[in-house]
Amino acid sequence: MHIIYQNNFNKLKPINSEPIVYLGYDFIKIEQLLQMGIETLDIRKLISTVAHGIKYDFIDYIASIGKKQKDSLKWWASRIASKSNLQTDFFSYVCLLKTFDKLNAENNCSIVLVDDFRLYQLLSINYTITTPFSSRIKALGAYYFSVIIYLVKAIPARLWFLFARLREDLSNKHIFNTKKDNYTYIYSWIEDRSIASDGSYNDPYFPGIHQYSKSKKFVLFCGYNVKTSLKVEISRQMAIDGLSSYSSPIKILRSVFYIFRPKEITKYDGFKLNPLWFFETLSENTDNSYISKIHEYLCWEDFFVDNSGTLIYPFENQPWEKVMLQGIANSKSEMKSIGCLHTTTHRLLLPFHTTTLESSYLPLPEILFVNSSATERLYCEYFDPLNVEIVNAGSLRFPPSIDRTKREASNKVTIGIMLSCIRSQTNQQLFDLEKNNNLKVEYLVKPHPDTPVKPDESFPNVSYFNGSAAEYYGQVDAIVYCSSTSGLEAFSYGLPVFRLRTQYLDLETGEDDFKPVVINSVAEIDASELIYNPHGQVFSEVQEDIWVRHLN
């Protein structure tokens, strides 16, 4: 098989051979090839099939390496430990490698176009390939250029971390009010949407949780990187504390000297993954994510030594959560920890899944609240009841019904475009909307808080929405989404649901409970056939007695 590496497809020389495969995740590259008159095989379904096929094997692979690490903190502070494909693209590129393996075995293509030098190296060290000399030179140049960029930014990044943390610790002293008693601590992400239109605080992950506490002894516990204005506003309404109350210049300085250096790296299913491991390690040691988690652990450890009560947080199996749970275990704290599954499971978001091997060493909360019968069954299968108690407490986040008064009063068909939490997918959604806009309908775009976008006002029938999801569903006739809980939510409320097939792997959120209509463009939606048909809530009703019992 002939492999061509080229980062800029506009510089590609004419290709006459067929069939051709683009092995990558950049939808713009596909558009460039089409403009050049080059058609490629659509392998998006194949990549997804491969991802499902290797998901649990990959989790076991990472777990087998993790269990060999002598320092558990240094391991769990890394992004790869939680194998999250939102934190690192490691799994995504293993999927491409395995996809190539299938294409090669079935002899389904003659030329493969690659735009990532790591993937090009993976193919080069695992297969006997033919490739132009220019591709080797370009890939080698990209490799060394990337290494230099990482190394150049390493020291400034750590110096910036020192400055930023010291500055935030200083500013928080005038806002936080440290409590040392038997409190219920809510650890959550404070965002602009945490403040309602009337200025009141209502946590988007635990809406209405305060009503289940008899003592009302709640403390909102903040991580780092929360806007000062939000902290000041919330401090006027309730007790607020945070990690920086347990920080110190010494702790910040200590964390700067931590290095991620995983030991005993092995092959995956016979494949050498050296390029991925090398750049994963390089990334952890040259940006601030890793040392930030180390510093947070040092703060958590002191917090748990000084406090008791209950800590409730959004369960996502991410690095920040693992260092927090390490803090509870290592401090031998009496704090009760409750992880709350605030969303639903994503079929291809790996932190929401586990194996027997991984769960044997995985830091877990004492209690895990789930929000549906289906998730309760799945997690009872995943986790040993001796390690974590699984409780279906119902969903605080998703109300049983929505108000459609405004929608029913309108004569125009409005299609909701719920943007993804993944930047490349958000860009492709907006690109598709611009390219295939149907001027006969209205489009209401709701950005994801993790991927903010600048509203595009060039189309009169496209507007942007910044309210709550429940309000949003009441104002649209259908939803187009990808990698978002919104599909399942909208389905349960009776809206027609369409998932845009993007170049990047979709997380297939909630698709164990429903099947959306998969489209390649908004142009495929027939506005005349959109029918509102409530299916019934797929999330469980809030079990008030469970919340009251565990929060008091």
C-alpha cells in the first residue's frame, strides 16, 4: 500500500490511482480533496466499527500499564490514565491504526493520505509500506519541529503556572470563607450558565439540590480557573470555599518539579505505539495540565485532613476526579464521597466504561448516584459492589417535561443546532450549516460551554441561544447534534432527532437508549415531516428520600 504524508493538501500533486483513502479526522481536508476533483472512500463507519471493537481491549491495555506504575499519583494525574478521548487523542489514533490494518488486510485501497506525522510514523514502524521520499522528509521535519515547539514552551508554561496559581490564591482569600464542620460540599464546575437570568445561583449539574438538605449546611467548593466575578456573585448567596484555601506557595512550587515518566510500556495487540507514547509524555511535561492536577492533589489532601461531612461531585472518571479520590484515600479521611452521574453514558467516551482489570485498581467514590435504570444495570455490571455502592437516585438535571408554549405559538419551522463539546465537530457543524442552509426554515444554534463560538450573523435565518437546555427544547421543532446528551434529551421530550455524521469519531451519547437519524448534512432534513411525538422520559424521577438520606 502506498502512503503519502502531506499536512497541506492544497500542495498535493495530482493523483490518478483509485481507490484513495484519507486516514484522518480533519473534515476540511476532505473538502480540499473534493475541490481538487479527488474522491476518497468514506471510512467513517469503518472507523466507528473499529472503535467499538477495540474499546474494552484498549481500556485493558491502559490498565495493564497503569497497574505497573509504582507512584499512583503520578499516573492518575495524567490524561492517558483515564483514557479519555476528550483529554487526549491517543485512542482516536489507535482507531486509525486499526482501521488501516483492516484496509490493508482486505486490500481495499491503493493510496492512503495521512496528515498527522505521528500516524505516519505508526504506519512506518508497524508495516512495510511504500512512500515517497518527500513524505519521509516532511514527516521527519514535522516531528522535530513539534518536539522543538514542545520543549521551547515547557519552562515558560511552568513559570506561568507558578504566577497564575499564586495570583488566584491571593485573589480568593477575599472571597472564600473556609468552613470546618460537618458540611455537605458541592464540588462543581462554575460557569456563566450557573447564574440564572434573575442573578440567582442554580448549579447546572445539581439543580435544586439545596431543597434536599434539612440543615442547609451547603458549601460550594470551587476548583481553579473560575471567573472571579462568578465567585463574588455566588459568595453573596451561599457559603463558598475552594482548593486555593488549602494551597500554599510551597505546594505550587513542589508540583512544578513533578515529571510524568510512565514505566514498562508494552505493545498493544502486537502494534508498537512508541510515537503516541512519546508525544503523550512530552505533552504532559510541557503544558500545565499535569502539574495542575498534582497541585490540586496536594490541596485536596489537606482539605480532607481538616474536614468531614459529605462531598458530592459530577462523576466523569477524569484526571481531576482521580487525584481528588487519591486525596481521600491517602489522608484516611472520614469524608463521604458521592459521585453523581449528571449526564448519560456515551458509547465511545471511554471514561464512562471500564473492565474487570481496570476496576480492580480504579479510584472510586464511596457511593455512585446514577440517573436511569439502564445506567444502573450497566454500572452494577461494571463495578464490584464491595468497591462502590450504585444507587439510582434519579436525575436532578433533566426535568420530566418542557414548556412548548412559545413553540406552539410560532408558524415557522425551527431546527435546533446543538453544537458539540469537540472543537472539530463544532466547526464541521457550522461549516455544514453555512454550506447547506435552507432559507425556508429557521435555525437556532446553541453553543456548548466547552467550545464557545462567535455568533455568525451573515444569515438572517440563523440565530444563537444562550439559555437553559430545557428552555431551548421548548423553542425548536427538531434537534441536530453530535457527541452531546442533547440528542437523548430531545428524543425523550418528543422532538425529532438527527445526528450529523462528522469526520471525527462521534461519542454516540446515550445511543444504548435510542437511535437517532444519522445525516450527512442539514440539507437532508425534510421540514414538512417533523412531527412532535413525546416518547417519555428515559431518565429516572428524582428519588427524594435517597437525596435527603445521603445529604443529611
